[in-house]
Amino acid sequence: MQIKEILTLTPAEQEVTVKGWVRTKRGQAAVTFIAINDGSTINNIQAVVDSDNNQINEETLRSITTGACVAVTGKLIASQGSGQAVEVKAEKIEVYGTADETFPMQPKRHSMEFLREKAHLRFRTNTFGAIFRIRHNLAFAINKYFNDKGFFYLHTPIITASDAEGAGEMFHVTTFDIKNPPKTETGEIDYKEDFFGRETSLTVSGQLEGELGALALSKIYTFGPTFRAENSNTTRHLAEFWMIEPEVAFYELEDNMALAEDFVQYVIKYALENCADDLAFLEKRLLDEEKNKPQNERSEMALLEKLRFVVDNQFERLTYTEAIEILLKSKPHKEKKFQYPVEWGIDLQSEHERYLVEKHFKKPVILTNYPREIKAFYMKQDADGKTVRAMDVLFPGIGEIIGGSQREDDYEKLLTRVKEVGIDPENIWWYLETRKFGSAPHSGFGLGFERLVLFVTGMTNIRDVIPFPRTPKSAEF
Amino acid sequence: MQIKEILTLTPAEQEVTVKGWVRTKRGQAAVTFIAINDGSTINNIQAVVDSDNNQINEETLRSITTGACVAVTGKLIASQGSGQAVEVKAEKIEVYGTADETFPMQPKRHSMEFLREKAHLRFRTNTFGAIFRIRHNLAFAINKYFNDKGFFYLHTPIITASDAEGAGEMFHVTTFDIKNPPKTETGEIDYKEDFFGRETSLTVSGQLEGELGALALSKIYTFGPTFRAENSNTTRHLAEFWMIEPEVAFYELEDNMALAEDFVQYVIKYALENCADDLAFLEKRLLDEEKNKPQNERSEMALLEKLRFVVDNQFERLTYTEAIEILLKSKPHKEKKFQYPVEWGIDLQSEHERYLVEKHFKKPVILTNYPREIKAFYMKQDADGKTVRAMDVLFPGIGEIIGGSQREDDYEKLLTRVKEVGIDPENIWWYLETRKFGSAPHSGFGLGFERLVLFVTGMTNIRDVIPFPRTPKSAEF
């Protein structure tokens, strides 16, 4: 039985065995208290060892230090102390594995940088236990939401010969001996000799292949790893991250917005209902951390308040053009407080998005109909020839969390745009063909999973919400 | 409303709109029948167009051919024909996208090779619709099983600097210009200059990182893509495939076997209950296909019988050594019918595994305690010094479907073995450290997802159960 379950039992001196890792040991003359955690919950269970217990010798007790792994058998009794409702009166202890004083996760404050270097052990801290339990629950909520709504999970390829975004920054995948790759007579790399017989990379998005599925199965979603070889050493970028990309036939932009709102509210509500202990811990952690910061650097809302803000408010919908008008009339614009100047045609910055969400509307916002020049080639063109049927969902504190669009379903318009942005139509012949054979209106969006986990956990560095982050010059573990 | 749902309604002349792709159109003088499918189910809905309908002109009707995408609005009535219970009396038809006679998925028999070349459109056939709906349901059942049992889904890294199996066959990942990579003074490739500052590859397994999670959160599972750069052009190998790898702290080999049996029975039962129509279709397809084969090449069991064989039988457990004894006494061994000779120490071949399952025990089999020389370095060594606490789950028709073990949790034994097999301990220092700090008995196993989908769908080529297969010289789409 795991600790999560044992903690819910009514104490009646029944025998239980607790298996887990020692968080702390406090000794007194007559009695020793051992706090044990098994990762099933953020809460420890306390084992109490009386010094007159003959089954547990002093040597065993000495070997039980922070980080050791133990199995404690004893009676479950009502707790005498103030912490949990129950504790274990230890009768027998088996030590599976000791941990000497070099164990890095000692019970004291560690810097996040230090914990990242010890990513193999940081799961054993309260903070990272909480984060990865929440991450699991969000992933499960995503799969459950789509399954319940009749979507099919589609595994789109990781290794690809196409570039969905039409722009570089991809990792090469090869089996060549890089020191000595085969070359053609003209001295070029002879990719015909490579494993796949052509140049291949790691995918940046499963969307194009997802559309192929949607134009047959109607409702699909992807949930898989994607990659960017961007040399960005920031708190917001990973070279390897997980994306969720639903794609739905017969959905127009309005349906797409309704899906995005319902979906993201569902998964956050799921976390609120299923991760209450972990969220309460992270909220307190964040408040403690911000105590030392000046007022203007603290979060506007506490963690749970921010999550309820998203779940309880209907998202405001407006066009990009309307948003620009609001920004042009805004105080920070007039007082030149925005770092990036506002005018129609710009790619909105986080400061603009947050102004709209946090100051102007005080609710999550969906912006639509962006200028086509700043959006991808596959978005459906509006009749005005200037905008496309794009949508971005904007959240407090973070700005854009979801980006999507209705897709261009007119073969000729799509082909023209593909050529305009410099993609070789031959390279995506299969994508273009779906507009030739039974084309249909369809829409979809993408959500970066780590962005969502970052938002829900209130963490500030994206490297702390994925088990083993991949960033420039870092691929440890 | 999707067709799956409409087909369950009681017909009462209520207005419905059906959106989907035309499978067939049959015309008569007075009436036209259009079979429409939207991928939500294998079943089509029939739209009936009376020739005296003024809303639907002849031109529209002419443009509706196999592959076209349409929205048909009309009254839902009891079906006159023999197929479904209901049909739509069309009042209005909107054609979203036509499909001319070059549409490749015409209603006739296509070879599997042809459909693989048209993987962007094969979703629109009955067979591939069924396969990918079943694939979705299996994936969901896996996530649901583990979630319900308190496991946490762990995303282990795709790009890695370590090699879990200790043996080559990996894809390189690099941002170097392969034509001109930076070199050190001694002429070696200067991987310090590469994106991650070291040589990196695509993962072959998430197990080692999974163990790190289990030794903190107790119960985890991975479900993600893995890669093998093996130049194997067979019906059983993919260069990119999805793996499920649960890992559990405090589980010994016996617990691991119980988990594997319960898990695989659960997911197959889930498919039987949730994919009845699709499985019935695939069973019939297989029977039709095998009609043309000689008796000895046909399957021993029909598809549903084979699935129930796994769900209804308790798995037989025995050691590798016991299995070798049975094989040595077997008729095919004595009559020299096995292609590969049997003796203690061999890696069992599919023919041996299938003999045990299909002929000897007539139930699924779990073999344990294999010779350590044929198994991976991380498996826990038995006291005899000859075998390890490995387990393979063997299925009818396919042989090994799951491979796993209890893991070596003794630091010194593990370190010795790591060195013996030629892995640099420095390269997996983090893995070794978990045996130094709070080591615990733990176990896990791996299931190749496509192997499972192959088994459940009864397909014979693994390229047909993943949307876009990656194999030597092939990375299209």
C-alpha cells in the first residue's frame, strides 16, 4: 500500500508496511521520529521508534539517514503530534539502501541551478515531486478530454524530411560517419546513401501530418515531442519539448476557439481537483519566494487565484485589429511605457498581450485575424487579402499559450502561398493533395505542454517542469 | 453530430446534417444512394436523394463522386435497405471538396504496398480507419490503466548522450553542417562545438531515466518514441516506434510478472469492449485474405479467438531452464524440425517461443531467469551467478511481446557488470548514483506499442499499424 492511501486510513492498530525514502530523522532520548515519503503524495508519513524496541537495533537506526530507503512495519495509530492524522509505531525496519552524508538532497534550501545539475535526484524533493505529479495529471487530463470527445490520438512522425514551419532551426538526423560522409562526384554530401535515402531532421510540429489524419478520421490530436535547434538560453525555451495539436475537420475558426477554451479550462480544472495538495504546496512556495522581492516584481495573483481566473472567466474574443486599437489608446502606449512600439502589422509582444489580459479585459483573451505576413503559410486567408483566420489564446503572466487557425482548404490559394514563402511544393505534395481530393474546412491549434505545466505549477524556468531538459550545451542524463 | 452518434438515433424525421467523405454513389433513375463516412466509425451512413428534389441540382449530384467531401442535410428516417437502421433523406447538399477520377482510394482492392505509398490518404479506407481507431483506443487504455493504478507518466528524453542498451545502431543528432564540421587540432570532430556540446543520438529506450523517476515517485511509466538505426527491411522492424516502459520501486520479479499480465490483459479487454465493430471488420478481412492461402499458412486462431486466448487464460510461468528442458524433449526438436538448434544458453527464437505457447501450454507464457550473457547489464543477478531476473512474455503468433526484469540494485555488482560490458561508468554516473543513495529493489518492463497494435489488429506488416512508418530508405510524409 502506498503512503497516499495509508494516510487516508482510520487508525485501528492494524499492521501496515511503509516503503519509501527517509526525508528527515529526529532523535530524542526515548524515541526517534522518521519522516518517510514514497512519491505517491507530497505528504510524509511519520514512523515512531521507541528506544525500548528490541527488534530494531541501534546500528540499524544509525544507518537510517536522509535519503536512505526503508521498509517500516508496524501498527497504524492516531498521531500524537500536529502533522498528519496517523503515524506508524515501528516494530520492524528493513533498510534497502543507505545514503551517506554526500547525498545531495539534504533537508535544506537548494538553488534551482543546483537541483538541475542533480536532475536524477531532484524528483525526491517536495517541489519536484509536486511538479511531476501535476505534469502527469495534466497529461492524463489531456488524453481523457480528447478521448471523451471522440478524438483519435495520432502519432505523427518524429524524423521528417519536411519542415512544417518553412524555416530552418532543425536538428539533422543521420547515420553517416560525420568525419567522413559519402559525397557525390560534385563534392556534395550524398544523402541518397544516408539511412533514409534523403536529408532528414527532427520534427518541429506534427500539424501537417495531423491534418492528413483529420481529413479522414475527422477529429485527431497529437501529443508528442517536438524540437527546435534555436540557440536560445532563456527561461522559456527548450530544444526538446512536448506539444499537443488537435485538428478537426468541419471546424471553422469559431469552433476552434470554443474547443481551445473548453479544452484548456478542462485540464486546469482537472489539476485543481486532482492535485490540491501539490498546488497548495507550490502556492505557498511561491509566496515565500516572493516575500523577498520588491512589490512590483511579485505576481499579481497567487497561484490558485490565477488558475481560477482562467477556469472561471469566459475568454474575451476580439480581432488583432481591434486589439491594436485598444493598445494605441492605452495609458502605457501614450506614456511610452511599452518597450516595443505598437502599430498595425507588428507581432504582439508579451507586454502587449499581458496588458490586454491583466489590465484591460481582466480575463483570458483570444485574438483572431492576424496580419497574414506574420503568420504561417497554411492559415486560411480572409476575404480582405490582408489577414488570416489565426487565433492566439492569451493568459495572465505568460501571454500566448495556444496558437492556432482555420487552415487554408483552397488548393490554388494554398499552392500560391506555399510558393510565395519559398517552400518547394514537391516537398509537401501529400499535404497539397488533401486539398485536391475531398478538401474540407478544418481547424486546429497547438499547445506547448511545458508552457502549460509552467503556468499551472507557477514555476518560472521551463527547465524545471520537464524531467531532463535539453538546452544549448546541455544534454545530461 | 458525428456519424457514429447519428447511427444510434431513433429515426423520427428529425433534421440532421451529415458531414463526411463519399465512399460510393449508386444511381438509379429515380433515386441516388450516397454512402458517407466521417472516420468516427467504420460504418457509413446512407444519404438518399430523390430525383424530384428541387434543392439539389444535377450538376451538384454529378460532382459527388468517391472521395468528395460533402455536408448532407435532411430527415433521419428508418432505412429501407438491409444495411443500417437509419438513413438520411437528403434535402440539401453542400460539396466542400470534389475528387476527380485520379483520387487513388477508389472502391476496389488495393495492395498494401500501394496504400503505404499513399499513407496520406489511406486513413480514408475501412482497413486503415479501423487500425487507427484501435491504435487510439489501445493508447488510451494504456494511459488509463497506469493512471488508475497510481503510476505517473514520465517524459524521458528523446535526444540523449547515453546508450541504454550499451550497443550501437543509434541515429546521430547534430546541428553541424555535415559538409564542414568543426574539427579539433588533431583532426577529430569537435563535438564541444555541437549544439549540446557533446555527441548526441536518438534514444533507444527511456528505461534508465525511468528508473530515476521510479526511485523517487515509486511508480512511473514512459510512453514515447524510440529509435533503432538497424538496416532491417522486414515486416517486424521500424526505425521509429513507440514504447511503453513502466518501472516500479519495491517490485520484485514476481510483482513485475503480475503487473505485465494484468496490464496487457486490461488493454486488450479494453479494445474488445470499445472496438467491437472495427475488430469484427478486421477479423473478416483476415479470414477472406487467408482463404487463398494453403491450410498450413493460415492462422491457428481467428482474430477475436486469439485476443480472448490472451484475456481468458492465466499466463504460465516457468524459468528459461525449464523451457529449454521442455524444448529438448519436444517432437520438433527430436525430429529436427526447429530451424535453430536448442541448447541451454541460446537466445530463444520465435519458433521456440511459439511452440511453448501454441503447442505445449496452449496459453500465454512468461519465461524468467535467462542466462545473464544474453541479457542487458542492468538486470539483477541471481545467486547462481549464471542467470538474471529477466522475464519475457510470449504470445501466440508473435512470440515475445514484453521484455523486462528486476533491476540490479547493488552498486558494486552493477558497476562491475557495467565495466564488463564495456560501458564507461562516467557516461552513466547518474544511473549508478541511484544505487548509492537510497537504493531499492525495483523492476520494470518494455512493450513495443506497434507490436501490440499488430497483435490486436491481426495485421502482418508493422508498417501498416503506424501512421507514417520510418524504415531504411523511406521517410516520406
